[in-house]
Amino acid sequence: MEWVEGEYIISDDPGRVDLVATHELLDDTYWASGRSVEVVKRSIENSVCFGLYCADKQIGFARIVTDRATFAWICDIVIDEKYRGQGLGKWLAKCVVNYPAIKGHLQILGTKDAHTLYERFGFERGELLRRKR
């Protein structure tokens, strides 16, 4: 699937995800700093992934770990620092939580600092955020 907003594209095409760019984005986060390129590669291979692109440059990433039947863990939502403050993170999160393959699934995610963002999408506070069905 692809979503387009002006010059930006979100795609779930796994072949389009740039491993180096994804590793760099994740390495700048509090939750994934220090993950090796190999671990990031395996996580991409075993998840439903979303890339956010400006032209051909990947500027964002998110992924879903799921059994494709009942459960979806939404994780690693990140936007390049240079592109923050434009609503791109909200748009990426909206595309991920509304992804047809996980519609109706129990959706959870963890965050240390973005509770209000995810509450907008129906997640409830707790140790982990859970999304109302």
C-alpha cells in the first residue's frame, strides 16, 4: 500500500526500506540506540514495515510485529529530526494503526514520551498503551 501527501509517500513495500537509513534513524532513539545493523535487518525481515519517503530519501520508519490474526505490537515509529514538527509522525502513526491487515486486532505499543500522540488514536495509558477496538 502507499499513501501520498504532497511530496511525501508512506509505503509498506519491504523492498523499498533502506536498511542503512533505518538503522541511523533508530540509533538516534532512546529505545533502539545501539541495535546492530544485523538486528535491525532481522527486525525488518520479520515485521510489517513502513517507510516514509521524501522523493527517494527515507525520512521515517515504523513497524508492526503481528501474528496476522489477533495481535499487533506497533513499534519503532521514528521521523528524521530534520522533518519533525510537520505532522509527519502523526500521519505515519495514523497509517500504521489503521493498516487493514491489523484492523480489529489487539494493538499495543510502548512509549516513554508520546502518550498524548497515541491517545489521539484511541490508545489508553498504562505500562503499555492499548488501543480500544
